[in-house]
Amino acid sequence: MEKIKFFKLTTLSFYLLSIIYATSTMAKITDKIQTKHKQSPISTFKLKNGLECIVYEKHSTAKAAVYLGYRVGSYVEQKGEKGMAHLFEHMMFRGSKNVGDEEHSQLIQAVGGYSNAYTADDRTVYVQTIPASEIELVFRLEADRMQYLQIDQQRLDKEREVVKEEYHWRVQNNPDGEMYYKAQQKLYPNHPFMYGPIGKLEDINHFTVAQCEAFYKKHYAPNKAVLVVVGDVSPDTVKQLAKKYFTAIPSRPKMPDINLDLAPRQTQELTTFKDQSSLPTPVTIWTFYTPEARHPDAIPLKLLYSILDYDKGARFHRKIVKENELAFNFVSYPDFSLGTGTLSFMAYHQPEAESKIRDIIFKEIQDIQQKGATDQELQKAKNQALARRYFDSYTAEKIASQLLHAALIENGYQSYEHYIEEVKNVSHDDIIRVARKYLRPGNATELLFYPKKEDIKETNG
């Protein structure tokens, strides 16, 4: 995001105008979002077999976004199954009882639609955007592959090669990807998230048809899925179609709860690892562990992230890149999930600059822990969060994605409805509290990646 250039004003005038503008902007954005929600109510229902359905009426568009999310990802994979959830993301397009190999996407495209899918640590999502008048096609196709997916050696071998090729270009032949893969294993040792959705090549090479059939029967079922439909549709129509196509599909036994929380560290010091990468420049990642996405501290932490490094005007980028020129690039990313999440800050930096960058990061964090954010910083972070929600509300796909995330990962679809008020209610004390609780050395990991030509030793501190 490019920094907005203002005409020169006195410091006092600029500050006063910023506060007035920020307050009025947030009020306008909030009013618009709330008005749009009143015009497009959310309806929900659940079939007897456990399929949860969420409908968001959006009659300003002629299309419909149909998202079907399964509670399946790397977190449900057992020993020898690492990468299987991702494999099934591909296998689900390889044909079912009444739909041919790759015919799913072809039928969607034939009526002017689009289909895709993605796998995360804690979910797999199948995406369709289609003219609203054609949504019955999506229901028919999704129900068929939920119940009657065709799994045989030929299909498995074909998709195994596709997944292996993706592993090669995402990890083995991608310097950044290779680094992220190593980082994931350091951040989540002996944890279901350890290898991420891409999995382990050793496991992928040895998947069997029997394994795949068992995995499919265990995880692909209506009581383990959420269906979201957003667009020019009516709840009654969606309900009729859901009953018509999904009611006959049996539910599956519920899985035992999986503990996705990392054990608290018994240290007050920063934990440091050193490793090599194929990148030409040193890269250091500072990662702080966060609670799960449904935790009340998630939204204050997201606003704290915005204050620290959402854009080029935020504290970290300004101090590290612009003022001190210690890094070529500085990026950050919050990742809130079903279990322990992360808030990471990553610098592509000058050789031996990591200690100076580290000092700046912890100095700015300490400043917030002691003094809090300024009124302007907190207001700006709230404005950014509400503006993103406002602009996302124009897009059926964004609404569907956010509703599905709320239903699968947060506290149900109601989290989507409550988001605005929760953002508005975050206080300065909340920012100070979460900064002190989570952004401390004992809750952080520092990952230093050096170009392979350099001799390094791994340490734990």
C-alpha cells in the first residue's frame, strides 16, 4: 500500500485533522456495513445428517458464490498421511459416480462459472462462482463427490504425480518456499501443523488406495462440512436444493478432539534457530505465538499487528526499512487458526543486520507495552479493519470466504456478524494487555536463514 502524501501542515493541525477525519470515516464505514447487513440478512439451517448451511442474500449481483468447506486439513492427518488432505483437494476433481474425470470444472465453466479449491492446516475449501440461476448444478456436483468419489490406482497415481510436482516447485525449487517449509517445522515441532498442507514427500510416495479410501470415508461427510451460498438467491431455494441433493448422504462418526495448542515454553528468553537457505540474502523471521482464532484476544492482536506493520507508515517498516535502511524488504503476516496461531515479522536484510532489527522490534513492542499505542494509531488500525470489511462486502466471494472461516475456525457464523462491534470495542488497555501477554521474548522464536555459502551453527537460546 503506497503511503498517502499530504500537503504540509503544522504538526498540531495535522494531528487534529487526522483524528477528526479518522473518527468520521470509521463512523461512515460502520454505518454502511451495518446497512448492507440489514439489506442482506444471513439465514442458516442444518440438515438431519449434520450439514450446516449458511445463506447470505445479495441481490445486487446476478451470480452466486457457493463455498463448501470440510473440517479436514493437515491437522487430521495421522502418521504416514502427511499431505493426504492436499491430495484429496485434487482427487475430488477426478470423477465421482455420475461425473467424469475433470467434468466437474468443465460443467461449471460451460455455464459461465469458475471452480477451484484450497487446503489449509485446518480446512479444505471447494469454491464455485456461478450464475445464480445455475446453482442447482453446483449442489448436484458437490453432493455426488461427497458421497461417490471414485478412487482407484490410476487416479491415485496421476494425482500423486501432480502433488509431487507441486511439492517440487513450492518447496524444493523455490528458495522462499524451502525456507517457509523449514520454518514451519521449527515453529510447530511434533505438532499436526508441522509439515503444513504440502505434507512429506516420503508419505506422498507411499499413499495407497486403501489409505485414501479410509481417509475419504472418515472425513468427507455432511456432518464434517459447512455449505455457504452468497448471491442472488433465496434461503428457501437453497434449503430445497440442500435437502434434495444432500439429505440422503449419511453422516460419519465424530472424530475425537485434537489438541492443537502448543505447550507453553518454560523460558523467558528468545528461542533462536539458525539454518541455511538458497536465497542470496540473509532472512530473519521473528514469530510470536498467538491463541486460536476464536479466542477473544484475536481481534485486539490483529489491530496490534496493524499498528506495528500493516503498511509502510507503520512502526516497523518506517524504522527498519525507511529510516535505518537495514532491510531490503520487511513483511509480516498474522495466522490465526484452530489451534495455536502465529504473528510473524520477516526481514530480508543486510548481512549481520539482524541484531539491529531485533533491537528495533523489541524496543517498539516495549514502547507499546509501557505506553500503549497513540490515539491516531489505534484509530487508523480500526479504520483499516473496517474499511477492508466494507470493501469485501461488495464481493460475493469475499463474503462467502469470511462466513465459512467464521463457521469453521471461529465461533460460528455469528463471528462474522459481531466483527464490527468487536473491532470498535477494542481499547487502549486491550492493546497494552495483549502486547504484554503475547509479544514477549519467551513466547517468540527467531529463525535466521543465511545463504548456503556461509558456515552456520544452530543454537537454542
